[in-house]
Amino acid sequence: MLSTQLIKQARAQKRLALDEKAGKAFLSEFHITVPSSTVVKDEKELEAQWSQFSPPVVLKVVSPDILHKSDVGGVKLSLQNLEAVKAAMALMKEQPGIKTAKVEGFLIEEMAPPGQEMVVGGYQDPQFGPMVMVGLGGIFVEILADVSFRICPIDEQDARQMLSELKAVAILKGARGHPPVSMEAIVEVLMNIGGEQGLLMRYQHDIEALDINPLLVSATQAVAVDARIILRAHHE
């Protein structure tokens, strides 16, 4: 399986986490939708790959030294053409937090359609084993800590109950002028992460923590826009 290979490669390189491209490939294998993307080393590779994209695109720096890309100026959104991507890449290379880091390339990715920001994640609890989490993104998770947890494996009823426990669940259903989102799409992602055959159960000896933030959910789909997969320090 590709996911097993990705973990082996990361371990061989002494990495503590999968890079974003690998993390999204991992999610994709578990039937979680991710945006179309590629990693380029320089302008020449960018020009060669550009025709496969439908702008707008996002540009992100790829570096094992940088955990929070936006904090160092390593993320640029809504780039409309090749020249804009080149300019953003040149600017990124000059940022102090990027200039001193080991840069492996730049991720170019089609922007996901607009939707409600959600956070889905999980971690290994020393007592209970794999745990899965869901919450609304942005202010809801950062300030209000509006999240729900379950011990894995979960079933679909558990996933729906997790969503119903959120204080801001009315927003998902279309309150205050917000368009309603697909609850089924969120349930599917939760099952693919925390279900019997989900990612956290299948790789509980390899994955320490997982964070999809944001998961952009529209009326029809859920797209994992950013993903972080942290590996366990050793096999148990």
C-alpha cells in the first residue's frame, strides 16, 4: 500500500512527520478528497507543470524545518496566473524564516471551492488508544474549543452524535444565512479516519497524531485543504 510506503520513507529519512504532499496522498488512499497538487523545485519545473492547473492556485513552501508555514510567510492564496506564482515563489525564498530553512520545494495546489471550515483530527491516548475529534474551524476551535471526541473505532451513529454535540452545529445546518453543508460528507471523513477500517485504527502503531485543518465542507463535498500527520517515535 502507498500509505505504508510513505511511512517507511519518512522513517528512513528520520522524519517525525509526513510532509504535506505525502500526508494528502495518505488521506487520498483512505478516500478523503484532497485538492489537485504537485511539488516543484524551481521556476523551470513550475513552467513545465503549469498547464495541468486551473487557477486560482495556492503556493506553499515544503520544508521539514517549518511546521507552521503561514507563520513564516510560506503560504500564498488565490494566485491567478503563472507570473503571480513565480513572483510569490521569489518572495517566499527571501523570507527570513524560509531562507534559513532546508527547502525541499514548493507545493502548488488548486484552491478548494468555498465552504465551512471544519477541523478533523485524532491522536493516540495512552489509556484509550486511538481517539478521533471533530470541530468547526477558525474561531470555534481556537477560542471556543467547540470540539467533540470519541474513542475509536466509531460507527456512523457515533459520527453523527459527535456533530450534534457541537455548540455551533446550527451553522452546519444553515443558520444565520450560512448555506447548509453536507453532514454526510463530514460523517464519511470521520469514518475514514476513526472507523473500524479507518486510518487511525489501521496505523495506530505508526501515527501519533493527525490534523486536517481546515476540512472545507460545501453542500456536496468535504475537501482536506491542509493535513499534518505526526509519526510515533517508535513501533510498539
